[in-house]
Amino acid sequence: MFGLDATAFAKASTKGAVRIRPLTSADRSQWDELWKGYLDFYETALPKAQYDLTFQRFLDPAEPMYAYLAEHGGKAQGLVHIILHRSGWMDAASCYLQDLFVEPGERGTGMGRALIEHVYEVVKAAGGKRVHWLTHETNATARKLYDRIAKNEGFIQYVKAL
């Protein structure tokens, strides 16, 4: 897909006490809980049909979407979702880090950083050249981390629902 080595996206990693691994079909209930926590953080909700569709896409090898869970103490405590896409600005694929969530009790432990670094590693190993993401301007805690591990290029997002 997009000239990338898809086997790179099947890799797991361990960073300190955190294990990051690809989402599997057996993870549905854990993923549902984490996904709901993420949506609650942004004060939004999605219908069950969207949960089903999104989860299905992560497991479909034809989709350019991947999900990873972060485990600590034997339990999934965080997630990250990524979407691969082409760019008119470079020859290699880019990766949009769409969603990142860490359970409140695990924040500040390095789990968010571990999830992002895992994404960096698998995208680079696959042959991708860039990872980018958005966050809300009020998400001050996350922005402290993001400012340390990536560059804010100053772009402002505009959205028009159709």
C-alpha cells in the first residue's frame, strides 16, 4: 500500500513498562472502553454503527488504517489510531496520527510518548517519511509532550461538514 512495507505495521514494541502492540479482533471490549474514553474527553459520542465500522477498518488489510494498544500491568491503558496517505509534497507516504488516548491514571507516565514513538518507528520501518497530527488548542497537557517530540508548524485547521 502506497509503496510501504505493510509488515512493519504488525510490529510490537516495549518502552519501559509499556508494551505497544497492534489491535486484534480479540481486543474489541478493551478498545471500546478506550475509544469511549477518548470521545468523552472531547465531549462527543458516536453511534454503535460507527464503532463497528471503525473497528472493522482497523482489522481490514485493504484499509490504510492501523490501531495499537498500550498495555501496562497486563491491561490496555492507551490507544493510537493512524491513517496512511499520499502527499503532493513528497514521494513517500505520510501518516496521520488521528487519535491518541491514555487512561487518566496513566497520564504523565510516558505512555503517550511511547505510543507516538511506536508510530514513528513503524512508519519509518515501512518507508514512510512523516507523521503529523492535530490536537485541540485547550489540550495543554498533551501539547507539552507534543512540543518536545515534534514541531508545531503553525497551521490552523478549517473544517466544513458536508
